Amino acid sequence: MLHINNLKVSVNEKTILNGIDLHVNPGEVHAIMGPNGSGKSTLANVLAGREDYEIEGGSIFFDGKDLLEMEVDERAHAGIFLAFQYPVEIPGVSNATFLKSIVNAVRKANDQPELNAPQLLKLLREKIDLLGMDQKLLQRSLNEGFSGGEKKRNEMLQMALLEPRLGILDETDSGLDIDALRIVADAVNQLRSPERSFIVVTHYQRLLNYIVPDVVHVLYNGRIVKSGDKSLALLLEEKGYDWVKEEANAIAQ
Amino acid sequence: MSSIVVEAKHTEIKEHFGLLFQAFEQSLNGQSAQPLHLIRQSALKRFSEELDFPTRRDEAWKYTSVNRLLQGRYELGNAADISAAAIQPFVPPFAEKHLLVFVNGIYQEQLSQIGSLENGVVVASLKNALQHPDNQEKISPYLQEMAHSANIFKVLNAAFLEQGSFVYVPKHTRLDRPVVVLHISTNATAAAFINHSNFLLMDIGSEATVVEGFFSLYDGDRADFTNINTVAALQRNARLTHCRLQYENEQAFIVQNNSAQQGGDSVLTSIQVDLGASLVRNNLSAHLLQSNTETHLYGIYFGKGTQHIDNHTFIDHAPAHCQSNELYKGILADSARGVFNGQVMVRKDAQKTNAFQQNSTLLASEKAIMDAKPQLEIFADDVRCSHGATIGQLDEQAVFYLRTRGLGEEQARSLLQHAFLFEVLEKMEDDVIRNWIEGFINQKFEA
């Protein structure tokens, strides 16, 4: 589904990703872990199409299409969804209106008939119930004045509405208490299916207790230095990142 | 050398207005014997002999030149025969009771309607209202003030005083429906000089909402000059909401002077929306006369092409315990220019003043220009005053966020621009009026 080959990315002439290879098959959950500054968030943002980065080399193919040639919204139409680490607050845009408009924007782009107002409302209610969200969040401006947990929950709601092929969670767990964490994890688990894949970017192993990954990768200095199954995450939790860094540095020398 | 040329030009336009005044006097038939007319004549004299049109050397006109306006050779507006159907798109849904319609500046009785009024309430065209000595007496002090003003446009307005609207709400009376004043300009052979004077007189404890709309029904190159003067006098505990939406032909010149006087405990809410015209200059002032008043000034401006929209506001906090709250937001695209000058004066005795001011402008093009100048002058020591002025582009983070959800770039930007202006609309309590305004803002987005 997703094939990243030797991806090199820089920002302001500083190399952030230095040859990433990552292959995600349908239905798989990949966790990307690593110390701060290792390039985890950059990878997530490059996949979504953020324009602040310079692609120095390599390729990304998503369902056979060259992702790097696609606009941000085209990627969303193709089924890529990025749950933001810091969702943007947009005063003056009603959350309900926004949620309805993105559903139809994606449907329209995929030549599906747009939903009418009652259908949209029904869909919205259904997904809100699924996530155990408070209806009141719909009446407010998009993310404005939302708590950290509410923002992340609203991200999950958007993901549930858009039903992407690939959900990318960029440190969705940071700053959340256990209850909020469970809600995020439940949302992902509800959406897991043989066709849908996830990339879960996280600094902590904690989230992976709830979203059990198929593969765990450790990113360090812009490269994937180690991959393994879920036990790798537990090992990192126990021993920290130092041993991975040492190993990687030794190999580099 | 150049200043001499400018003055010579002003002489010519003043002479032109002198000729227009003669024609205007003739049209008054017999009414020119009234005391009111003596004020008009003295105003014209002051206009011709004692005052000059502002130039960019005047601090208050530094960013706005009226040169183009002064080059016009206007004729007095002539009422054109237009049907009720033609004005229908501009008639707001809340105009079902009181609607005053002006075509090319002239009151149209047959298109207007004035619903039943409680005892003592007057809602009328100014010309009709001034048939009654009582009403003449009511406006007399304000008219004297206009005629003696240092502001040449106010004095000009006093000289040509005839067309306009007159609202008087007596003690402890509430107008249950808004008064709608609709201005339509239509095709005409020559550019028109449209002089409009509003008197909104609110007695103790009265309440009213007045909504003005200015629209054009032609696309041509004609540049009318509309000179508006509004007097809003709020006695103690009165509440007035004054809303003005302007979406005129993009050639039009508009100067508006709007001065409010507020008695104790009164509440003034002003909403100014400028979407059209080539040159707009609004001077709004609120003079707080007694304590515990509230003044809310809200403004929206949206310029495209080479539109120039200048908002000057002045709030004079003289007594203690008054609140003022000002929010002006605008979008400037293409080569449009905007000016905001918000003066707040807090005089020595105006303790416990609470004054808030914010002006924010989105520049949607590299060629658009905004000049913003908050001007707080505080002479009291126990006050809370804040001001902010921001000029910037859309938040690219927000654009990216919306695009990751599948919205196209244009759609994302437009949504954010809407939201930017919506912050002002949100302040309006009446959703029917808000929706009406929003509809025209949406038209402007699509224009």
C-alpha cells in the first residue's frame, strides 16, 4: 500500500530524513518510535504533503501512485489522513459545518454522490456515538478553546468520518491522560480493518498497550535503525533509547 | 506651486456646488423662506468662503486623497421611475414594517411604507418630517452644529439638507421592528451629488434599530458622490442599534460623517459594512456625555480591485464608568487599500473607563495596502484600555490543516476568510439582520 524508498528530506538545508525505507501493507499498524528530534513528525508531515520540506531524494508510492506529485488535498482524497500533533484552532468556522464539508469534499473528489443535510447529520451522530464524544463540541468553533483531549478526539472524529486508507497519528498520545488515551486508541481499533493501515508516531510505548502494532520501527538521526515486533516497544520502554543510539552510532562508524 | 493648483481646483468645485445650490434652492419652492433655510444658506457661505477640502497634508487625511472626488461635476440626483420588483433583491426580510426608499437620493413615497406607530413616534423621510415645526425644533441644535462644523463635508451636508430620514422615539418607547432605509442608485446620464441626512433621536429609555442599505442598480462608469451625515442622539438609558451596509457601484465616492451623543446608561451599537464603492471615508464619533454608557462599534470592510476604504473612529470618554468596545476587520485583495484610525480619548475625569479596540486586516494580495493607526489618548489614571492592530496573511498552518482534510486550496482560503469576518458578525444579536449582511458578504466573495 505504502512504499517509501530511500526518502531524504531537509528543511533549511538541514537533513532531517536521511534515507527512509518503509513498506506498509493493507491492514497493518506500524509504530514509529524514536527520541525527540529523530524525524518522526517530519515523516508524518511529509506523507500528508506539508510544503515546508525539501524532498532531496527517494520516492513515496501510495496505492501505486506517486505521492510526491500529489497536492495536499489530493492525498486526502486518495485516503491519507494525518491526525495532527497540534490541531489548528480556527475561530469562526463551526465544527459541525466543517465536519460536514470535509465529508462531501472527499466524496466529491472520489466521484461519490454528496450527502444531503439529513444524511450528513445521521453520519455525524453515528460517528460521535462510536467515539463517545460530547455533541456539544459540534456547536463550537473548530478546535477553538478545546482541551488537549477534546482536540485529539476531534481528530479521531474526522478520521472516522473520512474513513481513510492510511491513518497517520502524529504523537496523538502526547499530553493525554489515560482516559483520553483510551478513547483515541478505541477509535483507531474500531477503524482497524484488513484494508486500512495505520502509522502511529509516538515517543512513548504507553499508547501501544492499547493500539497493538504489527511492526515497530525506531527512527534515529533520520533513519530507521531498528525494526521489530511489539516486543521492541516494550524493550524501549524498559531500557530507553540509549542502547539503540549506541548501536546505530557504532554501525555508522 | 502644486498647492496653488490644488486650491484653484477647489475653487472650481466649490463654485460648482454653488451652482448646484442655486438649482437646489429653486427646487425648494417657497420653503426657502423658512428659518431652516437660513441655516442652509449660512452653511453654504461657510463652505464656500471659510473652509477647504482636506488634502493629504492634513493628518486626518494622510492616507486618503479626495482629489478624484473633487474632479467630478455632479448634478443633483433625479429620481428615476423604478419598480418595487427592481429593488426587491435589496429589501431585507425584516423591512416588513418600516421601509424608507431613496432612489438617486430622492425619497420615493410609493416604494416606501411606514407601519403603524405608537403615540409620539416619528418615522419619516426628513423632508416630510420637517413640515412640522416640532421636528424642525428637534433637529435645530444638531443642524446648527453641522453648519458650524470645521468638517467641510458636514457643512456641505447642512447646506443641502433636505433628503434623509428622521426617527424620533419618545420616552420609554420601543420600536418593535427595525426601520430600514434603502438607497438605490440607478442609471443616469450624469454623476449625481447625493446628500443624505439622518436624524435618529432617542428619548429617555427608548429603543430602536435602524438599518441602512446602499446599493447600485447600474454597472456603468458613472461616479456618484454620496455625502451622508448621521446624527444619533441618545438620551439617558436609550438603546440604539445602527447598522449600515454599503455595496455600491465600484466607481462611487462616499463620505459619511456619523456622530453620536450618548446620555447616561445609554447603549449604542454601530455596525458598518463597506463592500462597494471606489472611495469610502467614514468618520464615526461617539461623544459620551454622562456615565455608565456602552458604545459598540463594529466594522467590516472588503476591498477588491482599486477600492479604497477609510474608517476613522473617535470615542470621547469624558465621564467616568463608560465602556467602549470596537472591532473592525477587513479583507483587502488585488490593489485595494484600507485605512483604520481609531482614536479613543479618555479625559481626566473619565475614571474606570473600560475601552477596548481591535483592528485586524487580511491582505489577500501582495499589492493590497493597509494603514492602521490606533490612537489612545489617556488622561485619567484608573482605566482599562487596550488596543491592537494586526495586518497579515492567512495562517498557512490553518490552510494546510484544512487541505489535509480534503478541501481544495481555494476552498480552504475562502473558508478562513469567511471565518475571519464572521468574528464581527457574531457580535450581532439579531440573526435575521446578520444573515442579511452575510448574504451580501458572500456575494462579495464570489464577485
